[in-house]
Amino acid sequence: MALSTEFTELLGVRHPIVLAPMGGSAGGALAAAVSRAGGLGLLGGAYGDRAWLERELPIVAGTDQPWGVGFLTWAVDVGAVEQALEFHPAAVMLSFGDPSPFVDRIRRSDAVLIVQVTDLDEAKQAVDVGADVIVAQGTESGGHGARRGRSTLPFVPLLVDLAAPVPVLAAGGIADGRGVAAALVLGAAGALIGTRFQATAEALVDPSISKAILEGRGQDTERNSVLDIARGASWPTEKYTARTLAHPYLDRWRGREAELASDSQARQDYQDDVARGVIPPLPVWAGEGVDLITDLPSAADLVTTLAAQAEDALTWAGRRRPNNRPRAHG
């Protein structure tokens, strides 16, 4: 039995499970597999690299199920969004920045507008621009998020109340069906999941990334701006940091970000270390739910498992009546 929510009805999908549009790793094959399995696969359009989109868009567009694409609002240009819209996605997700410049064009395409937010100011802006779906991203999430955000548990119901009747997706620290069930209980209409989908057969990641995720622990993840500065990424680090697994440059530069930003030789050392294979080519983006990831299934099997686990968790929770609780002594 599928879990029906406002989100599944809006998009015409079977399960309230959404692939986070992770730049680079959420390619066409992964997004298509999630959509064919009954979730919503979102292609990781990120910065809007035209060549990457030209290669990956036809792959996901080949599915006959609803799919979408996501972009980094602060970095992408209208041309890349137009390129994606030519393939008729069912949804377009915008994250990290003002979505306003893209709203009218997305509206004209009839695609569902999904806006990810990390704080209440962004949430109010998403409501004001008329987002069809809002993603509440908690600080447990892997990859980039708010420097001063809120945890998923308190943020989701707060945003559900603020945005009503707009459906909300929960994001951050969700890595199994129990997390999906918890999101629904909090009032969300579904869950947007990233790190768990990086550890699937179709993810566009190096095997070393998959291995690191399987071996990773939530306590080893850390939100920081060091690695963005070291690798010369143009992320607005005053507002957004990134949660990653442990990294040698974190230990070397933690608390010295300003010094690193002004040290061109240190940034060149980072690039040299990557070239020599001393450090991995990319940080390992991973959320606090990484401990729950212990295998590398196909994306389709994962969607099916997440949905079944969520249904079981909700059924079990419904059977735990107050009169079944142990009595207190004394």
C-alpha cells in the first residue's frame, strides 16, 4: 500500500520519497531509477554546467514517470534552467538563494516549483514567490546548508505551520524508512534524501566515496567552510557551510578560515595534493544519518525498501497505545 500525501498527489508519484538533486552524483541514471521506482528523481543540475546537462538530461527524460531537476539559485543562469525546461521536467527545485529571477519562466513551463529553505527568512520568501512545494532542510543534512540553521526535528513542524497549505518536504539526517515515517508524523508531505542515495549502484560517485560513506559515522561529520575555501569554490561561505566526513585539511585549517582565504599557496597546496592523490578529488559530503547506511543497493530497491520501512514504522507506532506502556513503580 502506497503512502498518499499532498505531495504524491501533486506530482503523481507513488511514494513520498524524493532524491535530493546532489550536484555531480545525482545523474540521469540515478534520477530515472528513483522515478521509475515510484519516487521523484531530481537531477543534480547544481551550477548549470551545459555539457553535463546535455549528457544527463536525455537519460532521465527517457523515463515515462515524473522527474525533475535542481539548481543552485545563487550560481545558475537562466540559460541553464531554459535548457532543462526543454526536456519538460515535472518539477524544478531551487536552493540557496533568491528564487525570484527564475519563478516566472518555471511557471510558464507548468513544472512544479520546489524551493529549498534553511531558515525562516528563506521560508517566508518561498511562500511569497508562490512555491508549490517547500523543502525544510535541517542542519543534519550532508553537503551544503545554513551556517546557522535549525535541526530537522524542530524545523519541519515549524515550517509546516508557516507554509500551510503548501506541502513541505523534510530533509536532513533521513537515511531509512523510519526517518521518512518521522517526517510524515511531523506534518511533512514527504522526505528529500541525499546521502543515502549516494550509496547506490547508479550514483555518479567514485568508489572511494561509496566506501567512505559505508564506513562513515555521524559523529565524524562536521559542518565547515574550510574545504570550500581550500578548493576555491565560490560558495557564499558567510551564510552556507557544508557537512562532510573527516578530511586532512579540516584538521589543518579548522578555526583559521580567514587565514586560509588569504593564503594562495595553501590553496595551491590543496590542488597539488589532489593531483598527487594525497587527498580525494572532492570532499565526502555526508549527513548525520550516515551510520544507517550499510549497503549499496540499486536505487529502485532502495526506494521500495524505504517505502516499506516507512509503512511498517507508521503501523507499529499506531499500535503502541498508551495502555500498552509499562506502569511506573513507586
